[in-house]
Amino acid sequence: MEQEKITGSVSRIIWQSGDERFSVFRFETESFDTSATLPCPPPPQGQTVELSGSWTVHPRFGRQFKADGFSIVTPSDSEAIEKFLATGVVEGVGPAMARRLVAKFGEDTLEVIAHEPHRLREVSGIGPKTAKKIHESYAEQAELKDIMLWLESHGIPSTLGAKLFKVYGSLAIEIIEKNPYRLADDVQGIGFVTADNIARNLGWEADSPDRLEAGLASVLNGIAMDGHVCIPEEELLNRTVRFLGLRREIVAEAVRAARSNGDIPCETVGGTDYYYPPFLYEAEAETAQRLAELDRAARTLSVESPVEMVEDWEAKNGTQLSDGQREAMVAALSYGVFCLTGGPGTGKTTVVRGILDLLKSNGMRVLLAAPTGRAAKRLSEATGASAATLHRLLEANAGATGSMFGKDEDDPLEANAIIVDEASMIDIVLMQHLLAAVPPGCHIIFVGDAAQLPAVGPGLVLRDIIRSGAVPTVRLTEIFRQAAESPIVMNAHAINQGRLPAVTEQLDDGFAHIVIDNEPGVAACLVDLAVRALPERGYDPWADIQILSPMHRGECGVAALNARLQAVLNPPGFHVSEVRYGEVVFREGDKVMQLRNDYEKEVFNGDIGRIIHITQDGLTILFDGERPVKYEKNEMKDLALAYAMTVHKSQGSEYPVVLMPLVDSQFVMLRRTLLYTAVTRAKDRAVLVGTKRAFYTAVTDDRTDRRYTLLTERLTNSL
């Protein structure tokens, strides 16, 4: 595509993404105006710039200029100067003041502002303070221009200029020249690769100590994205050699030096050295230490016979517990730290209700929590008691000193016991902060299904705690009669044991596998089930039916399925407002999901709602059928269509009907834990659609997420 340059001014900013990676604005030249895009924040409104890029035709918005960079142009004639100043880009100057300044100084106006600010007082309405404000504000514009010119002269995209100036101000060039690798830590959206490209353009050597240090840190921090807490030395060397493109001996020497200097924590287990990012080393070590302290310090209940107390509870509630349930309730009364695990239908909820009753009857203040909003809501409904997300419980982002959580060892939770449900979803960092906020003497009880997918974040915390044998644990295995009548429960246990479940292609059997050998057919079938076949059986396609896919991409991935379902369930219409955010169109009536915890709005990761109103400024979503929440445009990054979602995103939730594609192209993700987690999200019906091969692979592939952690070893040594 032919590159060209156009010069003009930014007349109106249409939209910019919250992550500062994309912007759309109206651009006015002497002969025409057009829409333009940039892969960065837009230039200031009214600023004269030269855009470099090419013309494209957007399928919906028509012809526009797709710029890949820009440079600031100082306006030279009086009319252009007045237009520039009238936009308010210079603090203290509006349209009226711009007219007076240009009337007084003409084409020299900007020179006066920059170099003779005392003369500004010759204009009515400008005193010493205002003159200083105008001069300093314009000087910032000049500094930004200098930074952008410097970047361009060194072959670095000038689009980074605004980000660098925002973080470093006038010191940006000096800081970059001294150590460009700082950018990866200091500037949002700039990672090691971008910082490395800048450094190489500035002439830094590939084996420079700063590059080795930054590259090693990047590799170590990257292991958290794969779920690891630490990494064996051999794998660390292999990854870093590939990442930096250096000889192995150079990288090995850098690792040894970093370890010797104390920059990289290391533990040796079984003759193997394991290296950590410092923050994960601290999280794992503190988790093990706090579990040991809580176990030793828990206040002994004044109960002569926990067994008799449990039996009395059974009699009072007319409940017949299994041996495992009874053992679990006794253990919860006897130990400071306790784990309860088991699959669907084994009675975990009954045990939690019983434990809650008995602890409260002993005068204990008990807090209930879960990792997600939907899981906390389910826990509250099951127990009849208030439950909070862990982030809300810990008062996330409320720390007075800028810490991650308001509740910690200095301001602990007010509780005698804490019950945490869906504990398999807790990663090592969240566990560290939770335990830090548990007061000495408090009991803590973890409840979860260890066979489900692990947390999205680093670690295998619940599995490691159970595997260590250092924390009292009861695993419920007996399936209750009522649950045994559910094909979902029985087939979930079969899957967990690696056995092919008993399935038919009959939609009304409760658990079905519809065999289709091509992906377009699978996608079409899922849409038909969601919008026709299941609604004909009384299920609401909005509230009752949820499609869960193993992957985001592909014809049967989340993105494609959401687009298909949106087109059928909520198509565009003349009276239906919509707004585009990136590649996604949000439309009034759409089913959407919150992607992160937002404590100001009181919406949480996994919460699902419906869009009820869209304006030029944003949209409004109705959560829980009753609570409207407003979003500005830059907050739409926290939303996704929710007709389909990944299995990971469904953790902690339940739906009357779960539909799931199983196709061969998803092979890399197909494993037992994923299928088991998806199936156990369904209450009434689970319908799998796809190939027999993919189904067989998902059931028989017992690969667990291989994650390097040493929490089990730490617990074994400390408890």
C-alpha cells in the first residue's frame, strides 16, 4: 500500500481506547477533511500535524486515512496560529484570548509565548500568573515536539512520544539514552521487545549487561502467564537463550551473577535449582509461612465433643450425613486450617451449611467469600448468609498507602473463622494477600473441587495444599441418591476418572453428544440449539443457555460464536443503537460480561448483564435484572459479548443449560480438566457438539496444567 503524508489539524477527537493503543479523529487540511486513525493517543485537538500512512476503506465507516505516525508542525500564519490556540491546547488561552493575542502579535505570537512571555502582559486580561501559565503550557508542547523529533531521528516510532512525555516529562530523552530498558517497567504498553528495539536503534550491544538483566527479568515475569511460580534452571536458560538470541554461556553467566547479587531468588529441591520472579517467591514463601502460623494459632473451640455436636446438628435438621460429610464437619471444628474437596453431588454445600451453623452457635464471627462475584452469589444463596468476593472482602484498591488491598496484617479482617468456596480458582498472589489479612487465632476453611481447572493466575494452590498432606483434608466421594439420578453428575464423575460417559444424541436425555464432523456444521448446530431447539423446550436463550468454548479463536471459538449469536438473537435494526469498540459491536439488548472487578461500580469479573441504553458518551448495562450501571467509552475495554465464553471464564458459575463445541482444531486445549469443568457448570442439561475424536481426546487426555511450584515442599517442611 502506497505511503503518503498529509498536513492539517485535528478538528475533533472521535474516540480513543482506554489502553492508549488506538484513536480516531477528524482531520482537516486546506482542501478536504477526513477521518483518520492512529495506533496511539491522538494529537491535541487543534494541533497542526503531518500524518504519514495510507488511505483505506473501512467496511462500515468508509474512506479514512490510516496513519502509522505523525509529527507536530508549528503553525506559521496568523489564521492557523489563532485556530491552534483557540482549541484550548495551551492552558489559559481560549477562543477570545487567542483572537486578542494574534491581533497583538500576529505571526510572532508563538515566538512571544515561547521566548518573551513578559510581553504577554501587553494583552488585556493577562497578568503575571496567566502569562506564566501560558508560557509553561506551551513549553510542554515544545518539549513533546522535541521528543518526537528525537525519536524519529533515531528510527523510533514518534507515536511513543506522548506516552514517554506523560511518564518522564522533559527528562524523557535523557532517561531513554541512559537506559532504554527502563521503559518496559515504567511505561504502560511498552514491553521488553519495544524497549529492546529502541535500545538497538540507539546502538546498544546485544550482550550489554542492561539488556541481559532486562531480558532475564522479562522471561521470569512471563512464566506467570503460563501459570508457573518458578522455573527450573535448564528451562530458564533455554527460554532466555531463545528470547535474547545469545549464546548459552553468556546467559548462564548472567543468571549466576543475578543469583549471586540476590536479584533473582532461587530454591534448590532434589538437586534442581528453581528460579523465581521476586514477587512470586515472596507470595509462595509467605503463603506457606502464614498457613503454618494460622494452623498453630487457631483458637481451640470450647467443645467437649465435636462428634456429638455434629450428631445433634443432624438430628435438629433432619439430615443424614455420609461418613465423609460427618468427618468434614468434625474436622472444621478441630483444626485451624482445613480443606474440603469433592466432585458434584457429593454434598459439599450441605457440609458448608452445617459448618456455618456450628461455628455460629459457638459464638464465632464467620465470613464467607469466593473468588468471583457469581461464585459469591451462589454461596450466599446456598447458605442464606452474606458472601463477598475475595477482592471486596480484602478491600481491593483501598489501601491508604497505595497497597493492593486495604485489609492486611496491619488492618486484618474481623473474623473468628473464614469459609472460602471455589478455592481452586485462587492463585498464589491472591492467597498471599488473603492469608495476610487473616487475624491470629482465626480458623480458615477452603472448599473446592481440586479436579477442576486451576486458577488463571500462577500456581496450583488448592492442589498443592491438599497434595502436601500437611493440611487436614476431607475428600467427599459418595454421590447422594438424588444426585446419582442426574446424568450430568454421573457423567462428570466418569470424565474425572477417565471413563467415556454414557451419552446419546437425544437432546432430552440431559447429557447429549451430537456428532458433527465439520466445524461450520458444529457452529451452526450450536446456534440452532441456542435460538430454536432449546427455547422450544422452555429455556430462555438469554438467561438459561450458555455456550462454553475451549478457545477464543476459530470458527467454534468464543469470538466467532458471539458474532453468530448476536446476529441472530440481537440483529442490527433502524431503532437499535450500537457502538463499536475495537473489533466488537455492542448493541442495545446484547448479553455482555464484565471482565474485571470494578469496586466503584460494584460489578465483578464474570458478572453478566444486558445493555439497555447506548448514547454517544457510553452505554448502560442492567445487571441482576434490576441494577443499571453506566460505562463511558473508555471503560468498554472491561466488557465482552457473553452469548459464548471460555470455560475458564465460567468457573464459579452454574447455568441451566451448557452447550460446548468439541472440534479437532481445539486439540491443544482438549483435556480432561477442561471438559470436566465445563460439564459441572450445567444444572439441567449438558450438550456437547462435535467429533467423536475430539470427545475421546478430551476425556482421555489426563495432562494436568504443568505448573512449576514448590508450595507443596514448603508446606511439608513447615507444617
